[in-house]
Amino acid sequence: MTAFVACRGRRPLLFPAICALGCAAIVFAAAAMPGTARAASPILENAQRERITVHLDKASLLKLPERTATLVVGNPLIADAVVQPGGVVVITAKSYGMTNLVALDRAGATLAEYPIQVVGPSDKTVVVYRGIERETYSCVPYCERRITLGDSTAYFAANLTALGSFSAQAQGGGDQKK
């Protein structure tokens, strides 16, 4: 709210008293304004933080404010957050989009709010379209198949099955016959 107190022409002898009354009226009016017109709390004014960008299939680290007791992820289908010792949180991208992460203290007051944007992969990728079918390849340093959100169902399922078989063999030491 901005207010101006001005007198035209000659300044009366009581000008300082009138200005003091005018300023007092302005301060009183500002204090009497409804809560919605004023800032709700100093914590909320400073709680909004800079946007965190996380690439799909990657993770990002974030240091939480002191006294954080509860962590809320706005949309867990877009990003996930896991708290580690020392007040560090690991943010993992799960799907494209925008969400937020809210840190609360034990009383439920907002300590910080972090906007989180999940974007596509950061490595060199090639996307091949065959009609409506889509395939994604990671080309670092050679092009290899990669599973990415949006790939066709058959391509996605075939790659997922191959990765599952590879992972099972790696964990079990492979099926070696003697």
C-alpha cells in the first residue's frame, strides 16, 4: 500500500502535527488490513526456493533446512525423495513434469518449498520413429538401446525383459554348467 500526504500552497503552522497524524493514520490502516492483504508469515515469504532441475533417470542431492521433520512430494509420480543421514535428500526423477518438495518442521510450519522440474535425459540420445512406433538409443560413445518414457510398448517391453535377464544373470553369477 502506498500513501502520499501533501498540502498545496502555503504550509500551515500545524503542518508537522498534521503530517504526524497522517502518518499515524496510514500505519493504523496498514495494521488493520485483513490478513490476506498482508504477508501471511515471514517463513512463507522466504520459503520459496530456486527451481531444481533433475534429468530423467538421474538423481540430485539437496541439503534440507535445519529442523526439518516432514518432507512432502507434491506428485510422487514425477519425482521421489529419500532422506539420508545429515539432512541430505536424494531426489530421483521418475517422469516428465513439474512438482514440488515441501519441508515442514514438527509444528507443521513450512521451512522451505522447492519447485522440481523433471526434464528429458541429459546424455546424447537418438529417437527413431517408425510410423507411430518410437525407439530411443543412447549414443555415448556408441548407440545402444535405451528404455525411455514414451517408447512404444513392444520396444519398451523387449528392452525391459532383456535388462531383467541380464540383471538376474549378473546377480546369480550366470548359469554355468560344469
